[in-house]
Amino acid sequence: MKGLKVFLLFLFLAVLFQAYGEQPALSLITVYPGDAIYSAFGHTAFRYVDTDNRIDALYNFGTFDFRDPKFVPKFVQGQLDYFLGVVNFKREFLFYTQIENRTVVEQHLNLTQEEISKIHAYLTENALPENRFYKYDFIKDNCSTRIQAVLDGTLGDDICYDQAVIAQIGEKTYREYIRKHLGGIPWYDVGIQLVLGMPLDQTVLPSDSFFLPALVEEIIENSTLSDGRHLVDSSEVLYRSSTDPINDPLIDLLNDPKEINRPFLIFSLLLALELGLIYLSFIRKNVTFRHVLTVYEYSLAVANFLMGMLIFYLWFISDHTATKGNLNILWCSPLTIVYLSAVLGQKRKKLLLWECRIQTFLCILFLLIMLIGIEESCASVIPLILLYTIMFGRRIFSTFS
């Protein structure tokens, strides 16, 4: 009878310990890139678990409100407010894995209860309605850089980040990191490269290395605290996508895709069509094809002008910082409006001649700039730039006027 009482006492204590003995825990959640453009760079957030109080929350700095009636103009202008959202982890986990099929990794942070409480209080304070909003910046202030801001704001000098990550990778620019993430979606790659400017061609320094979730995961993994503790106690893959786009953040991430992609092929076909129409129009002297060439080039000029206006707006009018100093404006130019108006005018041959001289010079200048590496750009657009060089250049010669 006494043995039964002892057994029941131990059973009671075990159940009590199971129910109330678990301490709050904090971890870093890294969600790997998905197929959509908004998920192409991955995501990072804090997970806070307090079993006693039935809390399992994800502190997500990458939240924005699609329902805002001014969402589109704010996004284009660079004035869209992002905010720190607090959501149920399990619900978000199901969305990332079952809906988006994205790899999810959890890094359990090796922190004392005092440190966890300090970070949780910091997050709670920043999640208040009056504090949670911030102006998003593509490379300087996003969901990943906010992770560093939280750690620096709470642990301060007690944390020593792993500097070997960036040293091991070597000197890489923001654009090189971004291009690798977009390697599987080449049309997005072309679009991103066309609208982002020279700030993306700066070398990523260790102090700025938190701008991508893949880098955050790797840096945090080997960071330490002032008393010698490893910042990460353990890591686990909560879910692995069957189409995981990142296998090794240090190697696979940085190898630019070398294969010939679809945009390159299509732009090459457009270039070949231009050369073919010029041959049929002026070498074979076919009047019908000359009319076709005129319509074709006019359509290309309209596209050039619209893209030039977008680049101009993002550089000089919007609040985006990553779109400043975009030298693509040399070959995608608002000046193309002069070409469009001059082609339609009967007595504007001199204006058209000077416009084509300027545009041809600017196209060649941009190609030289690409060659010497002042501004990097994806090779996919080279056939397109050559196309515009030929399109404007042919009109300089009176034979082709």
C-alpha cells in the first residue's frame, strides 16, 4: 500500500512538472524562398513559446496591409508602412508549408530566462499600435535587418556575431545576392535588375549582412555570447520543401545561373527580327517589309519610353532608396518621346537624326558601363540593348532614313 502511494506521488509530480515545468523559449524561424515574387527572398521572424500561458506566437516584421485603399500608390511611391505583427505560429506554419510549400527552419536560441524575458518585452513593446509601424527599405530596413535591431537593442555588446560568414563568401554586392535568389524566376530577375539602381552594386559589409534571411540564419548559427555560450542551442528543419531553392546558403546562394534563360532567348529573337526586317527592307528593297519595320520599331520605342518613365519616376520622384542612380535610364530613356513624335512628323527629319544620334550614343555608353562594371546588370538584356542600338543607329545613315 505504501509503495502504491509513493508511485502515485511520483506520477502526480511528473504530471505537474510536465504541465508547469516548461520555461518560455525563444527561437528564430527562417522561411526559405517561395515561387511568388514577394517570397523570393525568404523570411525571418521570432517565435516565442510559453507553454504555461498557452502562447505560441510568431513576431513578424514583414507584415503589411493589403486592404489599405492606398496600398498600390504607397507601394509604388515607397511609402508603404510595414509593421510588426503578432500571429499564431501554428497557423502561419501551415500557410508557409501547406499553401506555399516552403522550407521552414527553427533555431532554438540558447538564452537565459532573463534574456528571453527582456527580448519578449522588447517585442511586445514594439508590437503596440503606436510603435509597430516602420518605413520598409529593400536592403536597409526589412524583416531580416529588424532581427539584428532586436538583438542589438536587448543583448547589446553581449552578443558577438559570426564575422566569418561574409569573409568566407568573399566580396559580393547586394545585386549578386539578389540575382541568385531570382535565378529560378528569370523574368522577375530581369524586372528587378531594370528598376534597381547603383546602391545594389555596393559590396555587402559584415555590418550590413542581415539584409537576407539566408545570411541571418548562417550568421546566427555560429554567433556567441560574451560568456562563451553559443547563441543557438540547436537547429531543426520543421518542414522541407520538395523544391527547396536553397541547399547551401554559403555556396549555392552565390553562384549566378549561367544557363541561357527564356528572357535572353526572347530578346535575341527580337534582335534577330530587327536584323531580318532591315535586310528585307533595305537590302532586298521590299516596301511591304519596310512598313512592317516602321511599325515594329515604333512599338519597341513605345515600350522603351514607358520603361524609361518608370525608371525616372522610381529614381527622382519615389522614396525608394534602392532605385536611385539607375543607369538603365541611358538606354531606357524618357527622351524616346522625341523619337516617337519625330517619326510621325513629316518635316522633323533633322530632329529625328539628332535624337537617334543621342540615343545610339547612350546605348553604346551603357554597354561600355556594363563592360567595365560600373553598374552590373543581368546579361539577359544585352540583346535588347543591342536591338535599340541598331534601331536608333540605323536612322543616322541617310540610306536607312
